[in-house]
Amino acid sequence: MGNGPSSDILFPENGPYDVTLGYSMLPGMLERLSKKGFEIEAQSRFSPMLLRYARSGVSPIYKEKQQAGLVILDASEQELFTSQYPQLIYHSFEEIPRVIVDTLLLIEDRELLDPDYPFRNPTLDWGRLMRAVMDLVISKVDSDHDVPGGSTLATQIEKYRHSPEGRTSGVKEKWRQMRSATLRAYIDGPDSTEARKRVVTEYINSVPLGAIPGAGEVRGVGHGLVAWHGANFSEVNRLLKDVKTPPRDPEVLKAKAQAYKEVLSLFLAQRRPAYYLQSNREDLKELVSKHLNLLSQSGVITATFRQAVDQAELSFRNNVLVFQPERLNFIERKGANAVRVHLLSLFGFDRLYTLDRLDLKVHSTIDYATQKQVTSLLEDLKKPEFAEKNGLKDQRLLAEGDPAKVVYSFTLRERVGNVNVLRVQADNVDGPFNLNEGGKLELGSTAKLRTLTHYLEIVEKLHQELGRIPKENLSATVFQPQDRLSAWARDWIKAHPDGSPAEMLEAALERTYSAHPGELFFTGGGQHRFSNFAKEDNGRVVSVKEALKKSINLPFVRMMRDISHYHIGRIPGSATILSDPSSPERKSYLTRFANREGRSFLGKFYLKYRGQKGPEIYQALLDKTRLTFRRLAAIDSVVRPEVSFEDFLALAKSRLPSLQVNERLARQTFEEMRSGKVPLHDLGYIATVHPLELWLVSYMFRMPQANFSQIMAASVEQRLDAYQWLFNSKDKRKQDLRIKIMLEQEAFERIHDAWSKLGYPFGSLVSTLATSLGSSGDKPAALADLLGIISSGGIRYTNGRVGRMVFGEKNAIRDESQSQLRSRHEGAFRRHCSFFAGGAAYGRRRGDRYSPQRGI
């Protein structure tokens, strides 16, 4: 291991073992981490000999792990989560029942453990190889002749671990497998005795045994016994520890026989696991029976035991078993899952299945002891007696509610230097859903706090802007009539020419708003009324400070309206866009409205018709329309503009069978609708169908597989055409109404920019004053971010939940468990990341900040 990036390193290619444990993915992961602000601080260095062998195609030679997976530790090194894969293994050769070893050797490699040849190369079995060659020659003449593999156990391990897709693609790949396996056999010296035992152990622990839908790969006999047969691994080992001595109890003999039959079936099924273990189990049973005589004749099992095994039932489990690292409920795993989901994003994975199999140890910032206490408290809050004891049964709390139905969440971060590290993240939802980060919740009080924060930011900005204007010129500073905030700031500065920003902010908190719910607000494209939680607040006039303290709704709705009008007043052209009919900005805003509303309508219509074939879409439109001949002519001219009059007439007669058709008038109507002189919006009016629905049906009639992006790209002209009535309207009020909607939307885009700097987690706000009450949604974890910004004087520190990461710990390239690394940015919080066996160490170097004059 050396500091900085290494040039003396080659990463494994796409062998199943290397992919599963993440070794093959390291180059891409390192590049991704670099782009996310990490830097390589330490990385493995291959020796010249190892590098030469690796470049020639040989796999890196070391004692490979038999079991690995994601391990997450808390801040005190206590294990928070572990996912060892395969889960059930033999940790040493001596743990394996002798009958299992002897059975495997008889089937695969009879002379592998011959003590008379201590220097034997386990890669070569000349007799087996020659038989395989002869069988291959015979198969050229007799296509039904079976050709068993010629590979020894050592070569097979090399193949299914390190060959692309676990397959031998040709002679060159076979030679690479044999070279690698040979070098691995002599890693401890010329005596290969222990290496050959290791081959047996590794094969039994890692042999591929197919895959189960919903659960993934099955590897190793231990995993296979549970996954395919529903057996208990420990019980199987106990039963097979001695099969030579006949048990007195016939039931014990029966259990031993069944356990052995299940192990034998797995050794035989590995040749074609999908065939034998899923689709052709009867063939597997027959294959097992054929091998029992050979095993008995060879002395691996007694004749009595052979008979018992032959009579034993080879059963398979039908239900899918998903292996969980620990049988904890979802609530207990919330802290660990918060780290796992973060790692998914960090590495760019889309499945926990992939993440959990990485050979990776993560030192998180979670405080497990505190996490456990908080989780216990959240569970207690569901109990009526606990709620009663702790005053939660008071009025306005749970006086009439069921505590078990209340959902709680908790996030705790601690500032360490310039980083807010995650200590606790918990909720009482017993499911995979993370309430703190995974949803979009209406958090009214949080929205009020965000609204107030931005309100004070605006006041501070106005103090800066207006404070630079000479006092005698302040009176001449004019704002739009609805911009009450700017007008108030101007008047306050006139009255307090020497007032500091802090004094003005305090005055802003003393400003008053009405709490009366009687007003009708035009917002979000419509008229809305709002109400307060407590009726006694209705009609009161309260200060901003009191409104926050008592969480009164209407003052915040009116405050948000002031904020919206402040931003509208700073949109170029907004001063005259409503008062001047000739303002060039009017058409621009009307066009934006047409595109916005047109997109909304197209989205609804697309959901109605998608998944249907072209003719079905057309029939659905006709079925829902009250047809007349003229309406049908208008619809058909858009959907089927190419059809002849005769074809249209046939459609009309089938759809309107009782209609008496005057052919001359019918042709006249037919030609009028297809003349090109009737615009889309008029055709929609005639047909009593929204013009965009009419166009969408015509488009999907020809392209039923079109996705929504294609529809939007093709409908630019039609969206504008559908709103020609708005562009050509002589009623200015109709246009003004739409322009106000778009001005409000633009104002909320600016509000969103401000909220985002304070940790708002979503990409947009709902353009409505109800956003001040939570209608745009929020996340509890984002509230923690906001409170952190406020408590730190307006500085937004980086959040952290992962400290040190060790990839490939204790791999034999360098048997080191850690490397002390430091972050480059301000040195306060250190992220360490050590990658062994072709790994790298990463340290965080980001520290983005938000500091509007170090205050809010």
C-alpha cells in the first residue's frame, strides 16, 4: 500500500467472484468517487513479478476470501450491519464431515488428497483429462455421448470465479485458468498438502448452484441446502459427522440418509444447476440413484446406508427464501439503512443486492447506543399507557386518537468541525420506507419556518439595497403597488436612518398580519380559502413573532403573498405587463401558459390512451363522444385525414345508423373539415373534444408506442394552436388572469432557489400560497438541515454519515487493515477510504457553504 494513486496495479476483469465482491468495478467506482469530491490517498502497489503475471492474464495470486460482504460499523466500531456472502460456509477443512469430502473427491477428483504425493499439482489430473479428450472424440461420431468436463476442482474454481461469465471460452482461457490455479496451489511453497485441502473447502463453500428468482445466486453447499432443500445446515453437519456407525434409531438413519442425499444432489446438480434443480428434478433423482452404487462400491458409504439413502425422499422447498444478514425488523435497521442508501447513491448502484455483496467495511458516524434508545422510545410512543404517562393524551394531542397509528421520525446530527455528522436516524414505520428521507410529507410548521427564514432574508437584502440610497432620495423610490415588503422597508429606513440590519430584522418580526380566514386568495391558478387550526385566532391581528410561536396559518399565507409580490416586482417588465396591453412581454407569458397548461392536458390524455393499439384509441374517443355527423367529420379529419369520402361515409353509417344522409351535404361537410382552413382549436370546438386530446388521438393512432417525450416534442405547434382563442381574445381580463398565474409561478421559482440554499430537498415548489403551510412537501431530514443552518449562524455545512471505508480488507496483496488518511478541506472532518487488493483510499475534500453575510 502506498500513498496516492498507483500505476503499478491491474484490476480484475469480469469474473463472477470479482464482480460480486466489487473488485472488477473498482475503476468505475474510483472515477465516480473522484467526481463526487473524493481523492485517492492510498492504493495498492503490485510487486514487479505480480504485475508481470497479471499483465499476462494470470489472476492475482493470494488466498481468496471464502466469505465477504458489506459490514457497517457505528462511530464506536460496534457492528451495525453485516451481510456475509455466502452466509453458510465451512471455515476450515476440519469442519467438513468426512463423508462429504470423500463423496466430492469420488465424483470430481479422486486422487486430490493423496498423502503419498505432497508436491502434487491439484490443477492436473492426467487420467481425467485424457478421458475427457476421448469422450470429446467419441461425441463427434455419437452426438448422444455425454462429455464430462476435464477440469480439476482447482481449475473449476478458477473458472467460475475469474473467467468471464464463469465460462471457458476456449483453449487460451483454459490455459489461463490452469496457470492461475497452479500458481495459487504453491503460494505457501512446494508442499501443496494444505493448498489441496483449501481447494476442497473453497469448492464446497463456493460452487455455483443456480439462482432463485427474488433471492439471487445460490453459491456453496451450505447456501444450497437451505435454498433448494430447506435443510438446516448445522443439523446436516451433525447428522453426517458419522455415517459409518449404524444408528439404533431408524428415524435417525432416515434423517442421515436424507441429509446425505441432499448434499449428493447438489454435487451432481452443479453440472447443470438450472436443469437439475428447477426444470428437471426427476432427472436429478435418477442421477443420484446411479451414483449410490459407485459410492457404496468405493467404500465411501456402507451398503446399509446406501439402501437408506436410496429410499430417502429428495424434497425441494417451493417458497423463495431471501437471505437477510440479520433477522431484525425494519425499525431496528433504520440507522444502517440510512447508510446503505447513501452508499447506493455514492457508488451509483440501483440495488441493495449489489451493494450488500461488496467486500467493503464502512465506518459510519451513527451512534448505535443512542440510535437504539431513540428507536425504543419511538416504539414506546405507540403504547397508550406510555402516552398517558408522558402527557400525550392532552387536548390537541392524542386525547381521542390512537397512539399506535401515529408515525414519528427523528434525525440527529452533530457538528464535528465543518461537517454535520449523522448520529441517529430513526422512525417507527415497520417497513423499508425511510420516513426521514424517503417521502414527501406535508410538514406545516417546517414550511412556516422556511417561509419566515426567506422573509427575513428579503428584509436583510432590502436593508442593504435601500440603505445605500441617500435619505432625501428614498421618498422617490417607488415600488409596484402590491410589493408591500419593499414599501415597508423603505419607510422603516426613512424613519430609522441609522438602524442596523439586526434592528430592522427585529422590526420585521414585529410586523403584523391579519389571521382572518374570510379572504378569498387567487393562487395556484384558482380561488382558495384558508383556515386556522384554532378558531379563537380568527380575526386577530398578530405579529410575525406570535404567528410563528402559535403556528397560526393565515398570517403565513399573507406573508407568502408579500414574498411572492416582492419577487414579481423584480421580474423585468412586470411593472407594465398587466397595465399595458401592448407590452411585448404579454405574448411571451401567454405562450408559456399555453405550453404549461397544454403539457398538463396532454399528460392526462396520454395516461388515458397509452397501452392501446391505434384503432382501439380511435374507438375509445368515438365511444365517449356524443356524435353527430358534423362532429364525426371534424374528428375524422384530424385522426384520419387521408381517407376517402366513401370510407368516411361507411364509418358514419356504422356509427350513426339511424341518420338519414344527404350525400351532397355530407360531401360538403367532409371537404370543409379537410380543407385546411379550420384550425385545430375550432375542430375541437366543433367536435366537443379538447383540441389537444383530438390531436393526441391522431398522433397515437399512427404511433401507439410513442412515449410522452416524443409526444411533447411533436406537439409544440399544436399546443399553441389550441390556445389561439387566448392569444386572439379581446377580453384583457382573461389574458391578465393567465399572466398572473405565470408571474406567480416565476416568483415561486425564485422562492425555490432561496429555499434550496437552505436545504429544501425537492426540485420545485407548488406555485401556491399554500406552500407556506406545507403543500409543497418536505422531508424531516431536510428540516434537520435547516435547523443546522440556523443554529450555525447561516452557514450550511456538509452532511456526513460515512467516515472510513475499507475495500477488500485483509486481502493478501497487502495484509493491512487501515490507512490513516486526511481530508484536504479544512482538516476538521476526515473521511477515509482504503481499497485493498486493487483498491484505493479516498478522503472527502468538499465543504460547500451557504453564508448570506453569515446570517439569515
